[in-house]
Amino acid sequence: MLPLSVLDLSPVTSGGSGPLALRNTLDLARLADRLGFTRYWVAEHHNLPTIASAAPDIMIGQIAAVTEHIRVGAGGVMLPNHAPLMVAERFKLLEALFPGRIDLGLGRAPGTDPVTSYALRRRQDGNADDDFLERFQELLLFDSGDFPEGHPFRNIRVMPTDVKLPPIWLLGSSGYGAQVAAAVGAGFAFAHHFADYDAVAAMRAYRERFRPSQWRATPYAILAVHVVCADTDAEAERLAATVDLNFVRRSKGEFLPLASPEEALAYPYTPADRERIRYNRARLFVGSPSTVREKLIPLVEATGADEVMITSMIYDHAARRRSYELMAAEFALRSRQSAPAEAAQ
């Protein structure tokens, strides 16, 4: 059985609201927990009207509290935006509260535009260079307590001291991310849903260059894909019109809440817009469950993916739920009993 997981961006829709998007995330997480999905990851994006969640650590705690079995994590924490000590504290706290259920995914990008990135970092050291590896090393040293003698951070104790960081995953959309994940011996998640880089090349390079570490003895790679699944191919195509318009708008620098399929189908696309849609459809999986499987499995086999993580930017929440239900049935996930936390909602 191919493990399936969820990457939820908490999409804001036209006519909806940020609070509603966040409540929908909790609802979808409870469903994914019952359906047998392996993980539920939330992302970090800033200054994007399409995405409600900018604080994955807060959302992880909320999601873990209303689910019982599913692993919950960050896909990911954008390390350039945060002091490594703060990341260590927050994820050790989450691991203490929900032992064995938390994942720490780390990314190199800021997850936003340059001005917002500056606002996020302006009270830090002001280093504009790519210092991801330095921050990553510092995070590991806070976890292990192995700062060298005389280092100013040597006597800092990250509470709770008797809890280790949860499993670390490195996120990537290029060959560089794959190389770093392999070199440090971490799990690797490749963002096929927006990457221009070849997923097969990245994931094969990760496996070939992997070095065993304190976290993993063998490589483990997650393939993140964008899926729009419905009962019929025609209905899935209708729902995917939302994704098409969202991509066209973003390519023009227009960051707006997700449009309904009706609004998207009525949009006056130019020939250049339609070429953008055609380009993006090459990395989008749209159709009935059998159609999606037929398109997806060759990529899974070519990349050697150990797990598939699905994101679905579908306008209607009920249709988004249905998309995940259909995928769970098509890939024969083992359903679980409802979590007790659901009754308290």
C-alpha cells in the first residue's frame, strides 16, 4: 500500500474568510485521520491573501489536539524567518505534548516576497545571504547541546530538556535541496506541485547520495503533488478551473482568494494565459480516482517515492473533502476509528 499524506495550505476562497479557512483545515485533518492518511502537514506563507496559515507551529498544535493517529508537521518551517533557538523550543514542546506524532520540515525559502521577508528578519542579524546551513547546524546543536567549549550558546538549555526534536525533513524543489537532505541524512520532501526542476532527477540524486545519520539509516522520500479528484473526469475538470485561474493570476503578481469554478470558467483568458495553464497542467493530476492513479503511478515509480503527499486547492470545502475520500479509497488506505477529540468540537 502506497502511503498517502496531506499538505494543507488553508486556502482562502472568494466569499470566504481566513477564520473559515482555518476551521476547514481542522475539519479536513479530522477526516484525514479517520481515512488513514499518514501525515498532515501545514505550510508557512506570509502576505498571501490566498493562504490563511502563516504560523505552522500554532496550527500543528491545534491539529494534533483534534486528531489521534495521524502525524502532524510543518511542510515546512521556513528557517530563514526564525531564530533556530525558537524553532527548537517550539518543536520540542510540540513533541512533548504529542509524542511520536510530530514532524519538523524545514525549508530554505522565506515563503513570501522580499519586503515581507525583510520585515520578518529585520530584528535578527540582518544577514541577507543564504545562511540556511548555518541556521540548520545551530538548530541541531541546540538539540544535542554540543556547542564547543567557550561558545556563547553552550549553557543554553532548550526546554523541555528531556525531549528530543521530532524527525527532521528537508524540503526542496531543486537539485540543491536533494543534495543537502542526502548529505545530512534527513528525510526529503520534493515539491513537485510547484517545482520546475525534474522530480525524478532530484529524488534519484537524494537516494544515490544519502548518508546514514542520527535520524535515518536509509533514505525516505516524499513526493508532494497537486491533485484534483472527483467522481467523474468532467467534474474534476470543472473543479480544476479554480487552480487554472489561481496559477494565471499568481504568474501576473495577482494574489487573490481562490475563485469559484464558475468565476474561473468565465474569466477572459488571453492566449498567453492559456499557454500558462497548459504548462501548469503538466504537474497537476486531475480526474476521477482511476484517472488520477493512471497519471500518478508512473511518476511514483520513476522517482521511487516512498510516500505521496497531496495538496488540493479546491474552492468548495465539501468537494475538497470528497477529493481526499476518493483518493483514500482508490489507494486502499486503512480507515481508523473517529478520534475522541471530535466529539468535543
